[in-house]
Amino acid sequence: MVASDSECSRVVVMKLGGSVFDGPISYRRAARFIRGRVEANPEEGFVVVVSAQNGETDALLREAEAIVDEPGPVALDLLWSTGELQSVARLALHLQAGGIRAAALDVRQTGLRIEARGMGVAAAEFDGRSIRKELATHCVAIVPGFLATDSTGAVVTLGRGGSDLTAVLLAEGLGALRCELIKDVPGYFTEDPNVDAGAQHLARISFARALKMADAGCDLVQRAALEAAERCDLPIVVRSLEENGPESWVTATEEIEEEGASEKVIAEVNECV
């Protein structure tokens, strides 16, 4: 499927973390989900940020340490990058099998750059020209998370657990409508539903409440990602791959429109899944 620039002028950034990719079948499921979104929203272009398959980054570290006690950072970053790049390629191939031509981008095409190895994702600068060029002819551009290049052009990692922030930074730089974080749970709850059967799903919460939850130990969304999204007033959507499943919107306000009336989410949120 190829779309014109005008057809994909509205950008949505979607991040699929390692918890979503737990085996070969999971890539096919993710491709089916993305295909459904593309077909339902032909006017939107999707930038999909992917992580390595669950457990792959740790497995690559063990492989390196089996060779040498203290792996050199340059070689280790290159080895680590293969995990994300495999996810990019696998997802692109599954989308192709489903009739969607997706652009598969490598780390240099993604446009994230830092001055030197060891600087985190918060210090990265973003050049979105390559992604925008691909969105002119594709409605899906798949990019690796966790990775950037430094001032010499070398591949570097941005620190473990930073993929949420990576997605938010790309969304801000591209002027995206929203940033969707696809997790293995369908969003925020008043309590942990695995512990409390009466826990209620929260369809919308404020950045302030989500940050309060993060301070209380909830790691559903990285705190730095919430702070960055709040600064640029970028809506975050947290959901799972379940089609037509529930989702949680994180915005500046908790007000939601329901049958013409505004309501407030009044549950005290202290825990989440």
C-alpha cells in the first residue's frame, strides 16, 4: 500500500516495546494490528518505534561477556543494535505479507543524534527529514528504538528503558497528533487488577496524576517521557495490541466527554499494572 504525501500528512508515533515482542507470532499480531490502524485511518502516517524481542538485549550482553569479561562499548553497542534492527525487519516483512508496504529504517535514517557515547536519550537531537521523506510514499515507517548515532557517525545506545522517551521525542519533532505506547496491559487502572478484582480501568488521566503514580513506583510509562509529553502538550495513549480493546489517554486534563457531558475520573490512583 502506497499513499501520497497529502494522504499521510497527519503523523502518529507508535512504540512497541520488548514486552510486546515475545516470539515470532507476536510480530505477525503486531503487523495485523498496524494494518487495521492504517486501513481505518488512511489519512494518518504511522511512525512505529520498535524494541528488540523480549530478552534479546540481555541475551546479547551474555553472548558478549562469554567472549570477553569487559566488552568494549563500541562493539557492544553494535551487537546490541542487531536486536532492534531484527525487530524492524521482521515487522516490515510481516506487514508486507499483509499487503502493507512499510519503510524499514536503520539507526542513521531515524535521525536521533548525540554528541558522544554515554549521553542519554534526553540529550539527543532529532532530524526528521529521512522519516518525513519515507512518509511521503509509505503510511508506515518503522524505526529502531534505543539507538542513535554520535558526532562521528558511530552507532550508540541511549540507555536501557528509554524507548518511551525516544518515542515522545520523535513525536514532538514530527509534530505528531499523539504518541501511542503499546504495552502488554491496556493502560492505567485505579489498582493493580492482578491483585484487586475491583480495579477500574482509567480511560483518561492527567499528566499530573500519571507523574504522581510514577513517583509512587508505577513504571507503566517512563517518568521522563511523561514530563517531555507534558512540556509539549503531546497526548499519550497507552494500550495493548488487543483490537478494539480499552486504552488510557494521558493529557493535560482528566475531563472526558461522554454523551455530551463532561465527567471527572474521581478514583484515587496509587497503583497501576
